[in-house]
Amino acid sequence: MMALGEALRGLARRIARPSLTSRLLPFPVPSRLIISPKDLRIADAGLAQDIYSGRFFLAGKMIETGGGDPFTLAHAPIGWQRELHGFGWLRHLEADGGELARKNATALLNDWLSHRFSRRSSPAWQIDVAARRLITWLCHSVPIVETMTPRQYQNWLKSIGFHIRFLKLSGRQAPEGLPSLTLRIALAYAVLCADGMKRYQPRAMRLLDEELAGQIADDGMHRSRNPAVLAELLALLLPLRQAHARLGIQPSQRLVSSIDRMMLALKFFRLGDGNLARFNGVSANRSDLVATLMHYDDAIAASSEPQALGGYQRLTAGTTVLIADTGRPPQGAASAEAHAGTLSFEVSSENTLLLVNCGAPPFDMTGRRPDAVRATAAHNTLTIRDTSSSRIYAGRLFASLLGGWFVSGPSKVTCERRTGSGSTGFVATHDGYRKTFDAIHERSLFLSFDGNRIVARDRLKSPSGGAVRSARDAAFQIRFHLPPSVSAGTMEDGSVVLMCGRGLTWRFACKEIRPVIEESAFFASISGTKRTMQIVLNGNAGDTPEVSWQLVRETLASHGDAG
């Protein structure tokens, strides 16, 4: 009922219309652009030649236009069209720096301006696409203006004015979450970059502050609990803060503090390879972008590293980093891309990944990720009879309202941080299997002070703490997914040796259950899904209500030991 209530409120936002007076009032056209914020996203000048040749590699798909207008390809995949109309590829043309690339950018922009895309059916006027297009235009305006005729420039300014008006009137209709926040950021960009918008600045900044307050928690976590969203937002908000400084305008305290808190949160989710841990929708992410973002904030070095943030735990010792999800899954619209990975974890050793969740595909081609990607089985945690701890709405009646949302899941997730003899860790529980199996999953994870040993225990118990009812029916699997770069082999004693390259080796061992190695898939790769392996512990709550396992780093002295 709670999910349905949120869906109905979302529907009310979707069908909301601005007043007739608002729609009839004219919105001023900027006379010129006065500032161009820096685009912090990574650009590849090598892609400029592809674009000039009519080859657009967007959303994981290469489409050749044969020299034609790419904006007329209405049958292209929706993800490809969204990226095309978002104009993010402009950064590659600007990175080229040549006159040919600048003229190509201007020609493509003029092609877009010559069309009248349907605001009801075209991806061009989806609210988040329009917001990102406006931001990108403003960030890459200098090389475009240099190659435009005065008439073309005026037409572009009219379109920018129309975008401002469209986004301003769409505020109440924007989907909750990242689209709504992106809209507010785009308007904040516009009132700073476009001449004649000064009187709109206070309202635009106030609305942005309100959206930041509603979506960014005190610890810097976004309400979606997706670490990758932090990088997306910081790549937009840091240039906005710089734009304030260039214009001599004091940014709001909310904007400054939100950036500082998100920067600290972003650092929290970095593993040893520099990338973000794959929780709640994180896909292939660029460590160079994360490093670039951190370079723009001096407060990071002085900030103490938190042990817990946004419902996650971070354990670090030696060269080992372990990050675990010990928080309640997001609710309502914020769960549209969330994963059922409660109590899952990832580990890196030195600068190498050791255990990873399967992650999400990097490109949204259909508008919705497969449910299998989001299932508990795609995460390093326990499942009962291959049932996910959070259930995704699969009905048809309210599919347009609840499609992709969690409609059930853990309502109570507990976590207690503990420090023992020679190790530190936590004990956490979730009740996601209470209604279906009358079971509580308890997981303890401890990392030794030298970072060379992880000792853990998974336990299934009844809500009262005793044995699980109908335990014989509670067959469980505990999965440990390996990244494609790690190979595994079973030893005679039943342990599994993980070979990570460059002489780095870890050993997995379990007392109660003999581990098996099975095939798995790693979705979070920029080059597409990759085959990999997983360690699986198959048990039954009646026979083995508790399972103890450990990961030990191998050394020359301990080689051959079972751990």
C-alpha cells in the first residue's frame, strides 16, 4: 500500500500541468551567453573522427548514419536516442580542438534546431534529457559560438530560452529523484550562464537547495543509495560552484555543504582499484573521473574517513578494503534501479578486485534493467531457494506506476560495529525472508588488523532467535562472485585458491560446507557482459543453520596450508 501511495503521488506529478497564466506568460530570450562552465566528464578526442564520419557509438551501440541526419533515426534504440539528444558527445568534438570538429559540432546542433520534436513522444523532450542537453550546450558553448553565424546564434539563444521555459514549467512533472534534481541543476546553470537572467537567480538557487535537501542525506548519500549517482551529481555541481566563483557570486551554503558531503561519500565507496563498489545500480565506472572529481575538493584530505555511511560499512586494513551493504533498501521511486543486495559485500586487495557483485549493465538500451541483474543471487550474500530478499513489482495493472519498484523487502536491518581480538568488523541482520520463510539472515564479517584475513559467519534463525520453521524447505545458497580477472581452483582439502595476478593469491575455506565453483556473469563491464566464476556454498537451514567461512591471503610461508 505504501508503494501504491507513492506511485499515485508520482502519477499526480506526471499529469500535473502548469497554470494557463504560466503557460501564456512570455519567457525572455537570453541576449548572449556570458560564461561557459567546465565539463568534468572524460573526453576522447579520438571519437571526434567517428562522429564526423557519421558513426555514433552511444549507449553501447554503434550506429552509422551514412552522412545523414542522426536525429531522424526514430527507430534506433531508446537508450541510444536519449544519449544522442542529450548531446554529451559534444565533449569529444571539443576535445579534438580542430576547426573541422568545431564546424561539425555546429552543423549537428543546427540539424537538431531545425526539427520540431514531439514533446509527448520523442526522447528529446524527456525532462532529464532536456536538462542534460541544456547543461551540455552551456558547457560547450565557446567553440560552437565561434563557428556560428549571427543568425544561427540567435536561433540557438531562442532555443535556450525555450529550454529554460520548458524546464521551469516542468518542475512539478519531473519524476522524483535524479531527473528532478538534474532539472534544478540545469536551471541553476542557465540563470548564471545566460545574460538577462539575474533576477531569476535567487529562485533557481532556492529550488535547487530544496531539492538537494530532500535527496542528499546528512552523511552525503543520495536517497537511491547508488554510489554512482554521487559521481554524476558532483560532475554537475562542481562546475556550478566554479561558475559562482567566476561571476563573483556567493554560492548557497546548502550547495557547498552538499558537495563537501558527497565528496566524502564518494571516497568512502572507492575500492583499491579506484572504482566504486557495485551496489544498487553501479555499473562500469571510470576511476579517472572519480580521481578528477576528488581533485576539485581540498577538503577531502583533511576529512576523516568514516567507517559507516548511508547504511554501508567500510573495513580497511593493510591493503585490503571491504565494503558491505548493511542498510535498508531504498523505497518507492528511489528503488526503481535498486538491487536486492542486502548484506552483500565487495573486497579489493592492493589495487586488485577480489570479490564483486555482478553489477549493472553500463547502458540503458530499453529503459529498464533486467530483473536478474538486480536479484539477490547476483550479489555476494545468502539467498533462500533462489528468492530475492527484496521483491520487484512484476504485475501489469500498475506497471506504468510501479514498474521496477521494490514492493517488499527488509523492513528491519540492524548492524553493530565491533572490534575483537586482532580484528574489526560488524554483525548485521535483515528480515527480508521473514514473511516467506519465517527466517532472519544474520551475517558477521571481520577483517584482521593486518588486512590478510577475513573471518565470517552466516546464520539463519527464526524471528525469535531459534531454529527456522520448516527448515528442511529452507535450502540456501551463499555466493561469492569473482571478477573476470580472478581465476579459481579447488584444492584437495576443499578450499578454493583465488589467483589475482602479479603473485597475489587468496584462499577461501569453509568448515561446514564444501565450496563449489560455478559459472557467473559480470555485467558491469564497459565492453559488455563477461563470463566469470563464483564460489557457491549450498546448504539447508535444518542441517547447517550456521556457516563459517574465511578468506586468507597466501604468503610463501603459508602456501599449501588450508587456512
